Amino acid sequence: MKANAERIEKNTVQLEIEVEAEQFDRAIDIAYRRLVQRYNVPGFRKGKTPRQIFERYVGKEVILEEAMESVVPEAYYKAVAETGIEPVDQPKVDVVQAEEGKPVVFKATVLVKPEVVLGQYKEVEAKKPLTEVPEEEVDKAMERLQQRHAQLLTLEEGIVKKGDIAVIDFLGRVDGEPFKGGEGADYSLEIGSGSFIEGFEDQLIGVSIDETRDINVTFPTDYQAAELAGKDAVFTVSVRGIKRKELAELDDEFAKDVSEFDTLEELRTDISNKLKEAAEERAKFQLRQEVVSKIVDGTDLEVPAPMVESQLNDMIRNLEGRVTSQGMTMENYLQYANTTIEELRGQMQPDAVWAAKMNLIMEAIAKAENIEATEEEIKEEAAKIARYYNTGEEELQKILDNKGQVNFLTDQIVREKTLQFLADNAKIIEGADEPETKQAGEPEAENTGEPEAGDTNEPAAE
């Protein structure tokens, strides 16, 4: 087989492929043997019709087409491997010659990955993220732990205070008419949590058990239910009960009850250390974000439409996976978000373009710097998966024997090493604010401005 590749447009390559006559003749013979089993030719048992008679009966072109269906794909994939091109779409095939006893000649025109002309990717300026943890943050973490382990006391009488959990019945009306989702019974609402529309919770402060009060609120102009956005509403709310938190003293006994430590000081030190570790991880993430964003935004690169479409499909699948994991269906999510799948894809399109561009650039940097995954690194990552699923050596070997999984692990390792390479080679500037940059990876659906899957579907909630 012979194959030549010619770039005929910016991201389009034309392959001219020639397959030897002997190979095509063998394919024709195989095609005849396959087809003769499908046709009933008068005067012959199925599968026993001589080839010359069979050709006259069905037409020689039918056999040639059958042969071409096996020859062309095989030759095309061999030509792709030989020429080293990287297609991103299905080829358009034009047959130049297909005759018995002669070589098959055809042209395959296909979109390929664009050539990435890398600009500066070393010494990229990035602000040093903050990693210090103020004592106030440790205090807040201690308070959250105290809140988490508080006892809830059910009051027999009293009024709602900030921090209480009010058990309420409510009915909302807009222009005097109830609206869908605006009604609830025995709903537990923590006052001060900001779960409901601004002003709703504050107006419940001071209400007594079994008291009913009308609460006036205005839906935000960007509220997810478009028919309610910006409108005034009145909620008739009855307080059915009040639960109040009783906080334990922050002392050594508290530390023993909620942790493995014997003293409050030991517990506080452990929390401080964990906050510092989290701050360092955030700083590492932010630094990578800023560096990658500057590299991507500073690179002139046109991404072929099929690559964007593929990235968009991946993002939709990831969103659907998150939605499903939170007990919803995609249909519920779209209804809640007051959108359609087509509108959602349109909103996510810019992020898909950016992510596809970023993937190409990261791949080009890894290639330029000879960043690869070693066998030991692949095995180590596979072992992590096996440990996560609590499986043994047999399952580990299955992972390593699965080409698809190994390729996935390889890509993940190379991506991580490339990100770290860029961070290590960045020019760090002291005194930074947090950068507003895209994530150094696949953009999430949150970038679309849509509500998170799993949010409550109460119109009273923000």
C-alpha cells in the first residue's frame, strides 16, 4: 500500500491511497463468497452459484462495492498511522479507480488536529496565591464544629430567633394567585442560613409558635423561574415549631467527644494544620489556573468544529452524571433551569471552545517538553483505582490489560505532569489577589450560569 498526505487547507488533509491489485483481487473473491450466500439464483442452490453466473445475475459492481467496503477502511486507517496525521472527524472518500486486476486508488479528505504554534509558556507571570491561615479562620472552623455537634432542643413556646430552625407551613402568592412550588408544609428552615429569598428569614424573627404572618418579598430579577423573576410576592407563613441549638462548651471534654484528641489545644492545632493543607492545595490550583489561562488566551488557535462538538458532548455527559448522582434526571434539571438542551449547549459552547483549545495546547507543550507517563506511574495510578474499589491484584492486572483504561491513565498522568511543569516554570510575583481565571481543565457546567443540580425547587429559595 502507498499513501501520501497533503494539507490542502488550514486544518484539512487529503490522503491519496493506493492498494495493490493482488490485495483488491483477494477482497473481491472474499466479497463474492460472502454475497453468494445471500442470494437465491434460479437453478442453483444458495451459495453454489458459479462466480461468472453470479456476476451476471447481481452485477459485477455489487461485488466490487462489497470488496471496497472492506478494503477502504483498512487502507485508510493504515494510511493514517503511516502518515502520522490525527483526524478529528470522519473522512470524505472519493474513489479514483476500483477495477479487478488493477490497484485501488482513492482519496480521503479529513479534518485533522490543527498545528499548534506555541508562544511563551515558560516564565509566565503569575501572582503568588495566599497560603496563610488567619487565626480567625481557625476560630470559625471551631465554631462550625461546635454548631455541627450542637443538640437541638424543641421549644414548647417562644419566638423565632436568628440561628433557630423554624418549622413552617407557607403559601406564596403573586398578584393574589398561588404559584407552582410556592407551597410547603412542616418545612425546616434555619434562620440566617440564606436559604430563602432575601428578607424572608429576617421577617420570621420574633414570630411565636402557632402564629401566622404575611411576609413580603421580591424575587431577584435573575431568578431561575422566569415567570417569577423580579415580581413581588406575599407568603403566608405559620410557625408550627421552633428548634434551638444548644452549644457545648469549647473545652477539653468537647475535644474528647468530637475527636481523637484529649485536649482542645490539640484539636485546634489539628484543625489549623488541615486548613493550612487546604490553603496550599487551593494556592497550587490557583497558580495553575492563572498560568494555563494566560497561555491559552495568548495563543492564536482555530479549533475545528468537530473537536468543539466532541468537547461539548463530554461536558453534557459530565453534567448529566452529576445530575444523576444527586438523584435528579436531566429532564428535571432542564425544567428547573427553565431551559432546553439546545439552549444549554449554546450557553456551554464558549467553554467547550476554550477547553478544546486548552487540550490542544497542553498536548503540544507535553510533546515539546517530552513529558510522558512511565510504566511505573501508570501502574501506580492503576493500583490507586484498585485500592479505591477494594480489589486485588487480579483486578489491577485487568486495568493494566485494558488498552482504553491505560490510555486514559496515561493522559491523566501526562496532564498532571504538564500542569506541574508549567507551575514550576512560572515567574511568581509576590502580593497576589486571587486570579479570576478559568479552571485548568474541563470547564464545568456552572460556567453557563445555570443553577446547580440538586438545589431545592422551592421558589422561595435563592
